[in-house]
Amino acid sequence: MTAATLGIVLGFARTLRHAGVPATPDRVQAMVTALDHLDVASPVDTYWAGRLTLCGDPADIARYDAAFAAYFGRVPIVRPPRVVTRLRAVPLEADEDEGTGEGGDAQLVGRASRQEVLRHRDLAALSAAERDEVRRMLALLAPRVGRRRTRRYGRARNGRVDLERTVRGMLRQGGEPTRLAHRARRRKPRRLVVLADVSGSMEPYADALLRFAHAAVRAAPFNTEVFTLGTRLTRITRELRARDPDVALRAAAVAIPDWSGGTRLGDALKVFLDQWGQRGVARGAVVVLCSDGWERGDPTQLGAQVERLARLAHAVVWVNPHKGKPGYQPITGGMVAALPHIDQLIAGHSLAALERLVQIIAEA
């Protein structure tokens, strides 16, 4: 096995550990040994070599499939095993001050999953262990934007009649009538642009939002752009193209000079539109702006730039972590100035809110 292939296997093992699969060194060595006897270039051989050596429990298979798709791009088509689900009756434990009673029937007890509870917890209030668990679940997200029609035409089964192709077909038949050829507008994926506020007020949520951006880059690397906003604008798309989320975020942290600094959203957004957005990055794109709306500069400047962005973009979605908290009202100067020009204002304080953002991006 070459050094490059070994590096890919080790990177995949790190991704599995982030997803919650215990890919221990002995299991990784077993996968490497198995691949020495298989075709490394075959996705099916690689899939089964990893699944049979790295998964130690049936519950690991779903996480393994999701991590394999995120790391290698897709999962080979495999026949799903037949699954039989059995419900077991669990008797309720009696209170200390109550009798057990005779003839009581067993009752089914439903308990909330730990992961389900974490999905709705505020990201700023998580413990270190809970934060690691949420990071593993964030790595499995796959934000994708829908497709749009282009100005170019291509072959189609129905639609407008393609006169040129129809006539050429008739000429090949000696002028005899032939089938009508049709054409329709070609479709291509929309671009997704993530603008993440990394100022001091956004520090409790910046890590999760950048991990969400990393998942978006991994899902569509050629149609996703990521920038950070603070006292200046920084493009971190290249840094987030690393497969490992931790490696990608460490590289992004080195590239961002104003992490946990001040907030000048209007000025940074103007630089983005002048240097990137006006030239085509924001045209027809779905733009996700992640910020709490605290603006140290002129809110009027921010409002004017968001209005300018809305004219270029297909949709502007503002993600505010504080919107998910009870009693929140968009009364800060930045939010008041930007609110009339955005399409949706959604929460971004929890994993469930970010999963909702994936759905909104897909439906935009």
C-alpha cells in the first residue's frame, strides 16, 4: 500500500472517530491488511474492508455509511440486511414509598435518546463531552442547494421543438418525416455562500457555525464559498476543503486574523460585494449570513449593503443564534437595518436549528 493510500485510510479513520465509531488502531491495521489483498481503487472493496474491520457493533453501521459518504463522496450500492424489530416490555420501578402491587402489567417505557436531547441544547451551554458529541453529528450534515435553470439549452424528452436537430434528422432520412427533437434549459447547482461572523459576541457559536460551513464545503466543494466577517473580510474556502474537520478549523483559525475581535459587518460586507459578490460569487446564489447583528459601525451602512446583496442573490438567509431564545426580538441596530432586505431570519443556537437550516437551503 502506498503512503498516499495509507494517509487516506488514516484520515477516514479520524472521520469515523468524529462520527462516533470506535476506529481503534488495531482495527485500522486490520483494514490496511484487508486492503492489501483487495482492489484499493474499488469503492465496493474499500467499503466492505472498512465495514468488516472498523465496525464493532450493529449500531455503528449507520454512522459508518454516513461517514463513508462524507469522506469518499458516496456509498456503494449494497443490499440492506433484513431487520427484525422486537419490543421488550420493561416493568416500571415502584417509588420507594409505594408498594409494588400484585398483578400489575408490564408497561413499555419510552426514554428520550441522549442525541435527541443534545439536538435541542443551546450550543453555548454544552459541556466539553457534549460539545464533542455535537461536533460528531455536525460532521454528518450535508447542506446542498437546489439546481437552477441556465440560459443554455440541451437535449430533452419534451419541451420546445429543436428545429435544427429535427431538420438534420430529416436530411439523414432523405427528407422523410422523422421524430421531433426537443430541447430545454439546462440545470446546474446553485452556489452556496456562507458569511460567518467571528467577532467576540459570536464566539460561543462560531466553532459550530464553521463546522457547518465545513460540512457544506465537503458536500459541494465546487459550489460553496465561505467567508468570515469581523473587523475585516477573510476567505477560508480553501482551508475548509480539508477532509478532517479539526484540521480544517485549525487551518481556518490561522487564516482568520480577527477571531473574537470587533464587529464591522457593514464594512466587511461591502468588501465582499466589491471584490467577490459583484463579480459573480453572489449572483443567483443562496447566501447564509450567520451573525447576532451587533454592529459597532454605522447600521445604515449595513442595511445598504444587505439591500445590495439581496439584489444579487437568489435568497438571503440570516442565522441569528439568539433568535432561538425565549423573548428574543430583533431590536439591535444591525438587525433592524438588515431585516427588511432578508428572506428569512432563523435560529442558529442548536444542532436542531442547523438541521433546519439544511432544509431551508435545499428548498431555497
